[in-house]
Amino acid sequence: MDTDRQRTTERLHCLVTGASGYIGGRLVPELLEAGHRVRCLARSPGKLRDHPWARDAETVRGDVTDAASVAEAMRGIDVAYYLVHALGTGADFEDTDRRAARTFAEQAHAAGVRRIVYLGGLTPAGVPERELSPHLRSRAEVGRIFLAAPVPATVLRAAVVIGSGSASFEMLRYLTERLPVMVTPRWVRTRTQPIGVRDVLRYLVGSATMPAEVDRAFDIGGPDVLTYREMMRRYAAVAGLRRRIIVPVPVLTPWLSSHWVGLVTPVPASIARPLTESLRHEVVCRERDITRYVPDPPGRPLPFDEALAQALRRVREAQVATRWSSAAAPGAPSDPLPTDPDWAGGSLYEDARQLRVDASRRALWQVIEGIGGDNGWYSFPPAWTVRGRLDRLVGGVGLRRGRRDAEHLRVGDSLDFWRVEEIEPGHLLRLRAEMRLPGLAWLEMYAETDDEGRTRYRQRALFHPRGLLGHAYWWSVSPFHAVVFGGMARNIGQAAAKGMTPGGTT
């Protein structure tokens, strides 16, 4: 147990929204360790079942925009954590955020909740709200909604969060590591106040036990105020890289910046844009009042270099608990599975393959579960690379999200441009596509034993088209299936027979 983690004397019942996301997935075990009971509200509870803390927390199905499900989730709750945000996607995302926050506040009041805790964004001083990015403006409005509600609220406002797997850290990491010489947007000169994820979690947990009369916002940040250029140079020093040459230019707009970030890093433009837009203005803490209620232990909050070193160590040791891609990608499908009754009568294309494998089911499963990321996809790498780049060009997530863990998967994990939809250890891995497609797509891989007791690999690619374009898409790519999916099946079987876990080639 970390030295800065304390067990509270009051056992509260906490509701956590956004538990499938980066912060929420880390907050749940911290609350449990502090002695609280935890209930998670999730649109797809199955995505949380494989987390290490899943057996110790209750999970209920619901959505923050649905008053009935929020009301049910609020029953018996003392403290409600609001950790969801639309990430600036879609024309009406601000309205969605507004309606969800109001619904949450109303139902918390009706249920007698003692406190709402919200993590928002640090806003610049003296800048009219209309000049803020839509992302920051929406977060500020959500905070105001909670502070205007009858339930006492703690609104924490943070800038750049540094931790293994955070979007801000991944953006900083890949920009610095991949570009020894950079022509950068002018926002690299803007000052910001980063904070380590461990300190964010500590403040979130501590907010649960604030006195009833506390109803306000708090700025939270680390001890360092830095420009993004200084952050990149300090990252290079901590990571043992050569000094980076950084040349800011004024011509890169937020839109161009987001695509530049999306080109260089695993963070897609749809997520990079709200992050880069938030860097246009200086965001520095104006007060440190949070320490009156959540005192900082010695050595806290962590200096920027130490927070970086901790994050890098966890990445190198493959101990990343959650990643920015833990939450569903913007615009990703949330439709039912092709086996659900709703699909009756719908078009569903299928590419099915199977073969015997001269290996044990266990060996075959190790290859299946190790697919993607650095291990590759076992067939015609140029085709996967091109498909990933095309997806990036149209604003999709592309292939570079990689894996959270090099060997093991859990439901809800992102896997390149797929999401783990279902996993039955030793038997089935079902992936749902999160690439931009005119329809819905799945890839299923099975490790089985046939009637003769031999190991069998079975694979299905499924596609449900949307409109004429969807049908045209399937028939345009189907001639390549023998190479892509046929090669995948053969190479997975060969890798299992050879006892390999890294990806093979055709």
C-alpha cells in the first residue's frame, strides 16, 4: 500500500461513474482501499468484470443521461463521483454534457446524496468563457451546474495529468520520443501546471469526507509551472534521450495541431483536438485551498520529473492499470452483438475459417490472447498498416493504440482499432471494430477441441452493413479476405505449433 494512502474512519457508500475510463478505473480501488463501499454505474457492466477490483465493487447498468437508471444507482449513496465527459465530439456534445450533469444533480438531490465530486479542467484566469475551447467551456459549465445544485459539491480542476496511460502523458511521450527535431504549434510556449495522477486520485478520495458546509471548486496542480516545450525537454532528460530541438511556428491551428498529434502519437485527432485546444491559454492554479481538507503528506504533490519517472517505470514494467483508451472511442458503436434477437432479419456478412493445429489448446490460446500491438496481426502487415493509416485520415483511432498488457486481455480493453467485446479464457476472444466503417464489424477467434480430440482454431469475421455503402464496402474488400483472414488463421496455427507468442508473418 502506498504511504500516502490512508484508511478513513467513516465508511461511505460511493457511486462512481466513468469506471471504465482512465481516472475512474483507478479511483475505484483507491476508494475500496480507503474503506469505502463502491457502486459503479456503467452502460456496459460487462466491461468492468475483469478488473482486479470487480469482485469488491457493485456494478449497475445505466447511463448518466437516463434519469431512471441514475435514480436507481443513487439509492443509498453517500458520495457520487462524476467522471464522464463527451470529449468534445459531435455537434451537440455540450448539450449532452449539460443534460447529463443536470440529471445527475437532480437525482443526487432526490436520493439524499451527501456530496457530488467532479473532476473538471483548470480554466485560464481573465479569459472570457466564450473564448475558451468547447472542451474547457463544457467542463466549466458542468462544474457550475453541480455547484448551483442543492447537494454540496467538490469540483476539482486540473490541467495536464501525468500518469502511465493518460492521454496527456502519451501525447507528451510520443511527441518527444519520435521527434528529435520538432516544428511545433505556438501553444508549446503556453504555461501550464501539470499534476501526477497519484495526487489527483488522492484529492478525489479525500474529497469524499469534506465537511458538509464545503461547496466549492478547488484548483489542483503539482509544484511545477512549465511550458509544453519545457515539459518535452524535461521528458527527454528523464527518459535519457538527447536534447530535443523545438521550433514553434504560428501557422498551426488547433485543427492542424490535432492532426499533427494524431499523425505522430497513438492519440487520435478526435481526442488530441480538445487536449491541444486546452493548451491555447495559460492554466495555472490560482489557489491551493484543497490542502485545508486534504493535507499533502511529505513529498506531495509530486514534482513533474518524479511523476514522469513513475509513469515511465510503470510503462516499462507493463504495470499500466488503465489507459486513455480504456473508455470507448468517440463515435464507437455500442450496438448489440450479432447474436442478439434485435438482429433477426438483418444482413450479416461472414468470413469463416477453421483448421487443425498441431499444438495444445493452451498454446493456441496464448497466441490468440497475445494478438495485436507489438505482436502484430499474423497476416500481411502492409494491409493492416494501410488500413490503420486510412482510418487515421478520416479521424479514426488507427492501429497505434496498441495493448494495455503485452500478454493478457480483459473485457473493455482497446486493442489497436478493436475493442475486446468478450473473452472466455482458453476458448473465445471477440473483438468489435472501432475503426470508421459503413457498418459494424467483429472478429472472433476460438481455441477448441474437435471430435477426435485434436486442437482446432476457428475464426469468424462478421460485418453488418449500413445502407448501400456498407454492402459495397464488404464486396470491395472481400477479394482480399483470403490473404488477410486466411493468412491470419494459418499463421496463428503455425505460431501455436512453434510455441510462439509474438506475431508471425505470411
